[in-house]
Amino acid sequence: MNNKQDIIDYLNDNKQKDPLFILGDCADILNSMPDNSIDCIITSPPYWGHRLYSGGGIGLESSYNDYVSDLLKITNELYRILKPTGSFWLNIGDTYRNKKLLGIPWRVSIKMMDEQNWILRNSVIWNKHKGGLDSSKDKLRNIHENIFHFVKDEKKYHYDTSKIRSDARKTIIKNGAVISATGVSGVRYKRQIELSTALTDEEKKNALSELNNVLERIKNNEISDFRMIIRGQQRTTHSDSEKVSGRAKELAQKGFYFLFYHPDGTLPGDVWEIIPEDTQKRKEHYAVYPEDLCKIPILATCPKEGIVLDPFSGSGTTSLVALRHNRKSIGIDISEEYIEFSNERINEYKHANSGVLQLFNEE
């Protein structure tokens, strides 16, 4: 098999949406991929000291320093093949040795930033709820892992917030009064302005006028929610220093400012509550990598015609989620059993959802 030619053909085939799975060591396969060719990378490499299956590859090193070094060789290649508009989402777990938590995720992340010019946009906590069995009597249970969102260019990377916002709550009318999505009617703010000893008469007049304008926008469904920060009543958001906070400067100059909630809903936070269930009921190579872990990264950072890469694809979860959302994908794994299982999962999904995939192809 000519992996290089297979990859190039796949990258150039605009009609092909089936995932491409490649058997081999990703360190070798990545070398054959063109520069700036991938839109979104999502992966969970084998954790150091946790691998149970054979075949070589990363995770079997004799020391965690060697593991970090080997992983950085991979991330260096990923930097090369990722487009300037692309994103890299890295899920990586930690390891204990001799009662010491090694801090591997952050050792890798900091070296990526300091030595390879990666830009860290988010550090996400994956709260797994369930954690493994733990009989320790001198530490807490471990129930979270890190997910890092890296980019190459902090200004150019693709990010579509409209695809991941929650549904916005709506304004309501109660007893003739317009109330925001979270119950703000403006009555409390008006009273605070009128009774304020921290505002001048002119500032009070301006604050009441702008508050009425905001309430009118609520009534007209131009915005769904807001908060008002009034000098002497509410704390300044972020910082009280006018040197570092534009909000603090605005508060000092005007006596008030507004915070507006996005009308299309709120963005997800950086703590993801996802249970690592084995929904595939697989008999071997159990790896807790749920589909929901890939959904936000793909929808937010991979354009519709983009290509997703998972260099440690395992059972093919990343590619399956990419296919569900009409994105092309490439999965690389060193295990032949994983590649076979991944293809089986994709074929089962295509068979069960042929109508949906047909609609995708017709768009």
C-alpha cells in the first residue's frame, strides 16, 4: 500500500466523505503528509505506562521523559501539517509513579508552547464523573483528564461559535412588564440608580436613559438578557484597575456599564461533563474515549469542507463523529485490530444511516 499516494488522493477527492484509515506508526505516516493540509486534529495518544496491547509505538517507553520526548516529535509533525486556520485538540491523561503524580499533560503542553510555537487557547477539564477504582487512603480519587486546544495562529484559526451555543432562553411578559431570560426586569436597577450616593445627578439621568433603551431592546427581542454594573452597587467584572480593565475605566467615567448575553445562547464552558461509557460494547481494547468528546471540537473548529485527523485513532471514534457531521477524516493506528474494528463501526453506521448520508451527499 502506498500510504502517501492514498493520502494525497483522499485529500484531493472532494466527493469522498468516508473516513480513510491507515495502518502504521503515526510517526512514519505523518512524514508522508503534505504541509498545511489538515483542518482539525483530535486525538488521545496512549498514556504512558497504561498500554496493555502489543505492537510497539508510543506509551511503552522506560521513562516518562522519553514518552514526553516521543510525543513532542509527533506534535512537531502535527504542527507542520496543520493549516494556519486549523486547531489541535489533545486529550492526555496523567500517571502516578511511586506516589508521585507526574504532571505529564502539562509537561507536554508547556514544551509544545515553549519549543514548538503552539498557542494554547483553552485548557478543558473533562469531568468523567466515574473515575477508576481507587483504594488510596492518602489522596483524592482521580476523575478528570485534560483536553488542550492548540492553534498555530491566534488570529486566523477557524472557530464557529454558532454551531456549539446552547439554545437561548427567551424574554417573557409578566404583569405587563418585560422580563429578561433570567428574570431581570430593570426595577431593581432603577431603584439602585435613584438611591445611589455614588452617582451624580447627570450620571443618574444618563444611566436611567440607557437602562430604558436596553429594556426596549429586550421588548423587541433584539437581546435576550443583560446585567447592569453600577458604581457603588455591583463589583467590577475582571478587575477594578482602570489600567488593565476597560470595564473599570468605563465605570469610573460613566458610573455604569452593561453586560449583554449573546442572543443565540451561551458557549460551552471549559469543564465538560462526559461519562466515559463503552457504548460500542467492544470485547477487546477498551478505551474510554466517548463520542461527545469530539463533537464540540469538530463543530467549532473544522469547517464543513474540512478534514479531521486522528493520529492515534484507536477504535475510530473521531472519524465516526466526523462522518456524523459530514466531515472527511483520516485515522492512523499501529494496531491492525483497531483498524479493522474502526472500519466495521463505520460500515455499520453507514448501513444504519444511509438516508442521512444521502442527504449529506446531495447538499
